[in-house]
Amino acid sequence: MIEFDTQRRCIVLAEYMVENNATVRGCAAVFGVSKSTVHKDITERLKCYDRKLYDEVKLLLERNKAERHLRGGEATRKKFLLSN
């Protein structure tokens, strides 16, 4: 039973991330689980359950990693503008 729940969670998290172009942090917030859980589910466990979905999520994670410095810079810019 626990294995089924883990499998289902992995697939639901991955589908959400792909459909919404979500980040690990954003996905964790929506589903109320830790970032570590989301990351482990989609990078390790998902590979065993759904290889095609795993490949899609892997591409999304690579894109998010490539863009993260831009997101951080934008957040800093907004914070600076609001404080002045």
C-alpha cells in the first residue's frame, strides 16, 4: 500500500510540474510536501515508474536550472524597487 502511494505521488507531482512548468519549490508548496520529497520523487523514484514522464521532467529541471539565475535576479530587482 505504501509503495502504491509513493508511486502515485511521484506521477502526480511530475504531471503537475510538466503541465504547469513548475519549479520543485512551487510544486512542493502546492502539494504540501518538502522540496526534498519532490526532488527525490521526480529524480530517482519516477524513473522506475514512468520513464517517458521522467524524461520530460528531466528536461524541465534542466531548463529551470539554466534559468534560475534570471529568476533570482528578477526577484532581487522587484525587492529593491519595492523598498525604494
